Amino acid sequence: MLRSIKVAAVAAAAVAVAAGMLLSPAGATAARASVPHDRSNAGSAPHGRSNAGSLPQGRSNATIVCGGLCLDLSSNLLGPGFIQNASRVGGVAGTDQGRKVNLRRGGNARTNEDFVFSADGFVRQFCGTAKDDLFSPISYQCLHYRFLPVFEANFAPDSNESGYCAGVREAIQGAKVRLERCGASARTLWIGDVRNLCGPVTISDSTTATLPAGIVPAGPAVGPRTDSPLSSDQVIPLTVTDSGLVNADSVIVDDTTQGSDLVLNADYTVGPGNEVTILAAGSAQGGDHLVITYTDTHQNCPTAQQSDSVPWINGGDTAFSHPLVLTVDNGPKHLANQLYLAAENASGGQVPDTQQFSVTAGPAS
């Protein structure tokens, strides 16, 4: 059975998820664009040059004081009640650098949960081989997401930006997310992987079937027999992903024995449910081999989880497939719900909820 995610089904949601989900309606506080590697100018601006008016605007908060500046990042695994938090673990004495980032139960008085999200430019502006080009031109983000925005999350207790952003010391498997200097490298940059949107996803599928032997016509055979009509309508169930529903207008029934496609309503019908009925009154004959192709649409995450969430690719990764994405570890560790990098797992066309994240408006509670 074919299981290739149909990207076209989520293409229309790309900008809404990667940008609109993170950003406010017009009139909210302007997004930050002051980090050294900001490339928010619509052209290929050098580092440090920005055009904040060309970018979306940031909003909301974890604490009330953070007001219209901060946003709350949460995972599908733990739900919206647990949000991004700069823990007290791992920091360099006298600075915020190195503090490990995890998910903690949200509260509108917890300043460690205040992060200002900034759009630093678009992926295409960071791709290249020059010295100050931060993304490899053959990286996953440059191959697939050249026109999507690039984000940073600046730790900002009580809306006071620290200059330290959620990132990693090295973009490798298992790297723990920590506070690192904003704008110093691609490792504090993040891109939404909207190809693996947590939401409606359409899958291409196929099923094969051989019809039972038909009715043998009465009378002596004259030459090789080619007619063997079905004795009754034949119902063929179609396999779908999870709770998916077959898209009726996508169904094609290829009768490989006859070498032609069957005709909808004359030779077969679709439904009710996820099934095809081959009509005895149609042209299909007993013993014919059929290949049925179709698409089904399903919710890429259980309905109890958050919709419109995505995996977040770390900008420091240079891989062209299975990029390193933000992941939450809720195991019995020293630091609960530690965030770290792991290769994206899209087995069966679905990324697990440990790698799906939403960014929403606050305050946290």
C-alpha cells in the first residue's frame, strides 16, 4: 500500500502555520528584529540590516507583565498547559547562558516562561556557501522552505530581553536545548516543518483485488471464453490511515485483466464508508484482477491533541532529509520534560506528538 504524504493537501496551510500561528493580527506589538544575523529585509540584506515592517508581528505572553511581547510554546505530548521554560539547571555563573530549556506547567507569574519570538528573515536569505550564509544550500530547510520565515525565541523575563535564545551548543542528535547567545549562529534559529503539519493530511493509497469466478454461460463454448459475469455485486474494503476517510472523487479502478479503467456508477460505486462496490451489471468479469488507487484524508494527530502544530527544525542542521527537530523527553530525568534535538520520525506519514509543537497566545493561566 502506498503511503506518501500528499504535500499539496497542506501547502495552503504553510504560511498560516509557520507564520500566522506565531504572529498577531495587525496592530499588535512589532516583532523583534535586532539580532546580529537578522535578515528580515525582503532582499538579501547583510547581517544586521532589517525591515521590521516587512515581517509579521509578535504577540502574547506567559506572564501578565510580558504583555503583548511573548508567546507560549507547548507540545502535543503534554498539551498547552506545559510551556517553554528556562530552567535553573546548567547556567554559566553570572549569566543566563547554558540554562537548559524544558516544558513546565504554565503560570502567569513565572517569569522563566517569558520568551519573545522574533522573525529574523526568510529561509532563502540564509541559504548559500558564503562565509556568512548560515544554512547549507542542500539542507532540508533550503530545499523545501526557502520562502518560510525563520524564528528565534529570546528569553525575556518580565519582557526584558536577555539576549539569550533557545538553541543548542551543537546541532547533533541528542543535543539539549539551552539558552545560547542570540544571533551568534544558526543553532538558535528554528523553521516550522509544515510538510508534517499536525492537522488534516491526505495520503495516496492503493488496494488490489481479484474478483471471484463468475457465472459460466450456458451452452457449448465457441472458442476461448471471455465472458464470465459476476453473480452478485462485490464489495471491496479500502484500507485507510487511522480514522481516515476515502475521497470518493479520487478513486480509480483499473481492471488490469481487461486493460481499461472501470466506469464510475456504471461499473462500480464508492461508499458508503471506505469501500468500493463492483456492480454485477457492469463490465467487470469474474476472475478479473483490479488495482484500486485513491486518497484518504485523516487528522494527523488525535483530536485530543492540539491542531495546527508542527515539528521545529533547528537551523544548525545540514541534513537534506530527516532533519533534527525539537523533541520533548518526559522520561524520569534529572530535568523533567527536557527539550532536545532528535532526527524527525515521520514513520507511516505521521510525526509523533513528542515532536509536534504549537505556539499560542498567553497569558499561561
